[in-house]
Amino acid sequence: MLLIIGIVLLVLWLLGLLTHVLLGGFIHVLLVIAIIVFLVRVIQGRNPLK
């Protein structure tokens, strides 16, 4: 079981190394959008987690 988890983490790490150049900017844009939506919901007085 521990070996399977280690292999999965290694594969995900390698995928991260290969795709960080292509998807790095896109992930940052998604994070910024998520933070903006969160702040707007807080400012409007809504529950930001629903």
C-alpha cells in the first residue's frame, strides 16, 4: 500500500514538473479569480463557503 502511494506521488510530481511551464500561468489566474470571488462574497455579507 505504501509503495502504491509512493509511486502515485512520484508520477504526480513528474507531471507537475512537465506541466508547470504550460499551466503555471493558468493556475495563478484561477487562484486570483477564486480570491476575488471570495472577497466579493464576504463584502456582500454572504457566506463565502456556500
